[in-house]
Amino acid sequence: MKIGVIVHNIGLTDKELEERRNFLIKHALNVTDIAMIKSQKGPISIESAFEHEQAGYYMGMQIRELEKSGYDAFITWCAEDAGLVSSREITEIPVIGPFQSSCSIAIMLGHKFSIIGPMVHLAFIERKVWEQGLGSRLASIRSLGIPVTEARRDLKKTYLLLKNECEKATIKDGADVIILSCLALFGLASQLMEEIKVPVIDPALAALKMAEMQISLHLTHSKITYPPQVISS
């Protein structure tokens, strides 16, 4: 199966893209091939509603160009699912969002989940949770207080901030599952689980496994919910 990962962050280098691809390949099925596809235009990072919509538009255009290139599914490399709905309207190929995938998994693992990320737009994320009908399952949304672009510059510092917020979410907020709300935090979930003893969902892996599942089950999004759109050039 061939999965295309659309990367919105135009500032990522080829080395950084390969690091992310290697992480996904390490956890993918043997039959899965992964291509990292960086948008040619868009924001450096997604930390606002404006950047979210901007990135989503360019993702849709990218998928439109790639949909006849043999891909079995696309993943948006954005933990807030930029471009997910609009992209599903212009292709029949499954388009998978890390945020939607993570929330779907979280409600199977516990009663209430908390969402934690670098620089969190609280109202924006809360609206997205309620849009999925999961508002009553949300324990809290917590921020590390650092920009997305800074998250991997000092991973030790980021990890300590993340661990601290995870502990607050479980002890003070009543969360029994944690969702990491930024793909820049990839690879940290497994270590966190060893220390805080609750499930921690890596959105990159949640999206990957959801994509592999939909491909293997020959499922894609409903055209009743996502009616096909003709996009002019």
C-alpha cells in the first residue's frame, strides 16, 4: 500500500522530512510504502485558524495533482487536520487526519482525554473536539507555551515540559488518556507512557494505522458527507 503524507510546514528541510519518514516506516506494515510530500506554498507552522485554512487549501491542490499517481491514502501532517474536509471533497482516495484518528482511538481507551501541544489555540481545538461530538469526553487542553518550530530544538526540555503537563492533566483534570496535539512531538509518546502510566497517543502513528486499516478494509469517506466538488484550474 502506498501512502502519501502531505507536509504543510514548508520550512522543513529534506533531512527533517526523512527523519519523519523513517519514524513512520519503523512503525508501518511491511507492505506499506510512505512518501513525504512537502507543500510548495503555505505557512512555516500551523498555530492559528488562518494558517490552518491556508495550509488546507494548498493540501487540497497537492492531492488533486497526486490522486492519479497510485496512492492508496493520504495523511495530513498536521495534528489539527488542516484541509481534511475539503480534501475529501475532491478525491475518492482516503484522506486521514491525525486529530480525528487520535480522538477516535482515545475514546476506546478511556473515559476522558486531554490534549497537549506546544503553543495551543484553546478555543480552536475545543471547537474541533465538539464538532466530532466528543466535548463531554474532553478533560482539558494544555499548552507547553513554546512555538511549534521550537519543539524539537531541545527535545530534553520539551519532554520535561510535556511530562509536567501530562501529570497535571491526569492528576488535576481527570484525564485517563493523553493526545499529543502536534506532530513535532512524534516519538515521545512511548517514553511518556512508561512514566505517567496512562495511554499517550502519538497523532502521527494514529493517522498511519488508521490509513493502513482503511486501505486493508477497502473503506473510504462517504460521498454523502463529503460530496464531490469540481475544482476549476
